[in-house]
Amino acid sequence: MLLAAALSQLDLRSSLLIAASLVALAVLPSCLTPKVSPQRAGNRSARLCDSHQRDWTQESSHLQFIHGKLNFLRHLNSVRNTPFEQFMVIWFFCVAGATAVFTLYPVMMQEEYGVGQELLSLNLAIAMGISVFLYGWAGRLSHRFGPMRILQSFLGVRLIAFFVFFLPGVFHFEGSLKLILLSFSIVVLCWPFLIVSGTALAALLFPIGEGKGMGIFYAVLALACITGSTIGGWLAAQWGFTATAGMAVITESLGLLFISGNSLVVKADLPGLEAKDVNVSIAVDVLTIKGEKKAEE
């Protein structure tokens, strides 16, 4: 991001040339790695695969593809009308709205407020640099308080940031530019807590296995990014960038509303356990109570 800010000071041709050179330098190490001869590769394959696996045919590959597709559809059917399905809908809404803002943020700031790319890149670089150190905190907080509570809390924080981001587009006032830069930085800083708690919650809620649940989770994430970028661009073309910011406020509000749900009071009798030895976590409509009694010396 800091490099992007520096390159924005140059003309477009020079910036693209430098960027292409950096990509070539990144690829260079792969060209310098030791090459494996076909004989050694063949011997390694022979050790890893039996004779049946080496005799692949086009028909068997086609059957394997169909089998994988049927498995994927079977997994989708297994999550219907479950808390995991509800969470995926909520996750889709929240990611789609945020992606719409992220996609159009540089263009909006340049056209609406005349902010150069160097300031935007510097602002985003600082926010993303700080966010790198927040992933560890996000994991510890999710483990201590439960992923649901962390997800709800930071969805609320991000909703406030999106609302502040949306206000200057409706009410123009002095200092609105600084407010927008600050609110967008908060949106970026919320992401580590949302993705860590969201990943943990998806693994907890999927009824079959964590690995398969993660596949669906990230597929929904990718689909939400594409959908959010498309709808956000269309809204900006029709009614301006303020409409895109309003979309983020609406989707974030719906996500927070749906994930909060109704309150529920549960009483549990755990003989021999003290309150400090009991861990209670709630994920959508799944209540988990864990208790461990330490042996006395």
C-alpha cells in the first residue's frame, strides 16, 4: 500500500512498468528452484501410488468428477434448515455490503472529495498494517468469550462505522473527510475479528465436519464478494456513491438483527462444579456447556 502511494505520484505508464517488474521479481525465485528429473518424479509417483491409481483413464476421471459433484450437493442438502444455513445467509449479507464499499472506495473518494491516491493508499496501508496484529487478539477473544459474542460485537462496531461513513454523503459538513477516513479505517480494523470469529462459528455449526463446512463458508464468502461488487457498482451508477454506502448500512443492520435473535434463559444443574470451571457458548441457536472438575491433590 505504501508503494502504491508512491507509484501514484508517477505517470500511468511508469507505474505499470514498475508494477510488472515487481511481479517478475516475485516469480523469479520459482525459476531458480531445483528441477526434478522425469525419472525421479516417476519413481516418487510409483512410491506414492499403487498400480490401480496409475492406470487412470478419461472415463474414471469423469466418474470421479461426478462423484465429487454429488458429494458437494449432498453436503448442501445436509445443511438445509440448520443453524449453519442461517449463519451463511447472515454472512452473505454482511460481506456483500462491505465489499460494495471496499470496491468503490478509491473512486468515491477521488470523485466526491478530490482525495488523491497517495492519501488513500497511506490511510489504507496504516489500517491494514495495524490489522495484521489483531488476528491473534481475535483468536484469543473468540476462545475466551465465544465466536458468537465477538461476531455480534464487531458487527455492531462496523455498523456504526458504516453509518458514520454514510452520513457525509447526505449531510455535508466541515471535517467530513477526516470522519470518512477514520470510519473506513475502523471498518478495516474490524475485519480480523469478523473473519476469525466467523470461521470458528462456521466450523462449530456445520453438522458433518469442519473441513467441508469451511469449503462452503469460503464459497459463500467469494459469492458475496462478487455479488456485492456488482450490486454496489450498479447502485453507484444509478443513484451515486451514497447509495452504495447505504447498501452497506442496510446489509450490516440486517445481519446484526438476524444474528442477535431472541433472548433465551437456560438453567443447568452441574453437581461438583464451580462457576469458574464452566464454559458456556452460544452459536446461533446451539448452546454448548462445558465443565471440567480439577482433581484435588
